[in-house]
Amino acid sequence: MHIPLTKAHTSDVAEKYPETQVKGIDVSPIFPTWIPPNANFEIDDYNLEWLDMEKYDMIHLRELLGTVPHWPDLYQKVYQ
């Protein structure tokens, strides 16, 4: 199972579900000093074209108010 999350929850989810691969994505390069071995982080902007074409079991987005110029485009990317 692949679960992309924000950095705030990536380590928590990775610890709770050690059998999964958890990816944290943020535009900021500030990440925790320790992360579980099944977690990784990437610097990316969800408003740009998504180059990562992996299929995900879950996508969790939060604190996006004021950062998404066109919500239908973002939801289309998520559902693809």
C-alpha cells in the first residue's frame, strides 16, 4: 500500500502501519530528523503537473485553503 501524506503525519502513519510505504510531499524542505524506514519525503508542488504516476491507496491533503487555484484540477489529479 502506498500512502502519500503531509510531513506532519507521514512518520505517525508509517509507524502505525509498518507494512506500508508512506510518502510525505511538501513544498518546504523541512522534514523530521528521524523517520521510520518505510517512510520517505519529497519536495514537490501539488499544483504543478504530477510526474509521479504511481497509484495510491489513499491520499490525505490538509491545510490547503488559499493554496489551490482551481480545485477541480486538483481533484482530477487525485482521482487519476
